[in-house]
Amino acid sequence: MGVPGELADEVELIDALLKPIANRPVDFTDPDAMARMSGGPHPLDEANVREEAERALRELLTLYERDEEARIEVRALLDRCAAFTWATDVPRGRAPQAFRRQLLLLSARDHARDTRDEMVLLNGMCEEAREAGVDMRPLLLEIAELSSDEDKYGMGSVRHILLRAAGREPVGLW
């Protein structure tokens, strides 16, 4: 079973509401631009879609764990809905389950827009998990098995990146 049509429709609607925020021009010559951006409301709150977006993401990740057909459809939906993917996240935490959910989302995003950004994110996640005493290797290996083997941008597939992180000592990419 893939992604139900009504869930895909909801994600696409949320994406459409977030797109103007995600694509808002930034004046890099303005020294206060970054402060203004970071001081404003979260995009989900600005678009007034936080509850719906968080629920949709939870449902997508639940589907993602079920079978390969669902994983393929979730990856494709998140790829199509870049603003939704950009604005949504899972709660951070110091427990193994929180680290696992973060890995699951990273896997579902399947490189997102930039593999390098995802690798930096993964390394930071591993550092936080290490500081919390999380046994990361089994979780990295588990989520690697669910991940795509497609090398989209020449830096390795998400599966390969997770396996590489699991194989290092200490666990992580660098």
C-alpha cells in the first residue's frame, strides 16, 4: 500500500501554502536580513498549518516503515513537495527513539535538495546522540535497510551514507 490519495493531497496543499514563504527572496546585501528571518515565526506557524503538517509528516513516516512501495511513494511525494519537506521536522530529543525518528525522516527525504546538507545534519545528529549515550550503530543499520540505494548527486546513496556512518569509530561521518 502506498500513500493514500487524501494524505498526498493534504501534503500538496500544505506545500502550496508554504511555497511563498520558502521561496521568499532574501536580500543578502541587507546586514539585518538573517536576524529578521530567524526572528520571525516558524514557517508552519506563519502559514497556519503546523498541526496539519506535523500530523501529515507522522502519517508519512508511519507509512514509510511499512513496505518498499510506500517508501518509494513517500520519497517521491517529499521530493515533489520541497516546501513541505523544508519546513517540517520531527521533534529532537536525547532518547534512542528520537534519534531513530530523525534518521527515518532523513531516509524519507532521500537527499532532500542537497546531499551535503543532509550529511552535515546526519553528523550533527550522531554527535548529539553520542553525547546522550545512544547506541547509534543498530539504528543506523536498521534505517539504512529502509533507505534508497540511488546515488542522486554523486556522493553516495542515503543507504550508503548511513552504512558509512555506522561503520566509523566513533559513529558518524567525520
